[in-house]
Amino acid sequence: MTITTARIYYEARSEKRTLQLNRTHWGFATWFKRRLKTVREQLRGPEAEGVDIVNFMLHEVPEHAWRPCEWARRGNTFNFSYVCNLSPLLLTPPVENIEKLMGFTAEIAEQAPWPQVRALAIPLSEPLSEEDKVSLLPYLKWPRPPELLY
């Protein structure tokens, strides 16, 4: 098996803010799959057997973060939980947030104990071109067209 996607989850203090962030930011995971093509072979290996997803979990409530600031394997995922204030994400356009979050998650991925997750740092750290921003925007809208859901 190989890692097929990297996702950023948002768990704010309120359900309303969590829903808002997920609606306006969640589509990044689907869009990001195209970037994985450049490192596809590096995403395979015995360490990733049975794992196909990398999750970056952003929590506002510390008690909701499972093993904060630690990498862990859980089922078919490699997870990293981080406790932070998500409010600033509501004040900035999602595409700008995603660009910053990509750099942030790239730094976290570089510290992972598995080479497959470390390989994600390459496409995560690559800045968004103007073309990337244009292609990403439809994924950050709600509701998304059905062809962009998966």
C-alpha cells in the first residue's frame, strides 16, 4: 500500500466554526492528491503497509487532541495532533490559509518517524503558483461540485 492523501482536520471549540472551517478548507485534501504524483514512489514501503492516509489534526481543545505533538499510527492512518487557536483562519481567505498550513505541515512531516510521511514534506513545502491557486479555489468553496468531492 502507499500513502494516497494528506488531510488537515480542523476541530474548533464550537461545532459551527468547525463546520465552517471544514467546508472552506477540507477540499485541499482532494486537490493535494495531484501533487503526490511527483513523489509517488517514495510514498511506498514496508513502514506504510496498511496505511494510506496522513492526517494533520488541528484542535482548539487540548483534551480532544490524541497524543498532541506526537506522530502515531492509528488504523490505516499516520496522525499528528496539534493544539492551536483556529480563529485566525476565519479572518483570512482559505487559499492563503492553505498556503501557510502547507508550510506548517511540511515542517511537521519532516520530523515523522516514517520515510513515507517525510516524503510528503516535498510537495507540502512547494509554494503555490498562481495556477495552483486558481485550480485550488473551487475545492475551497461550499458546496463543492460533485466532480470535486473525491
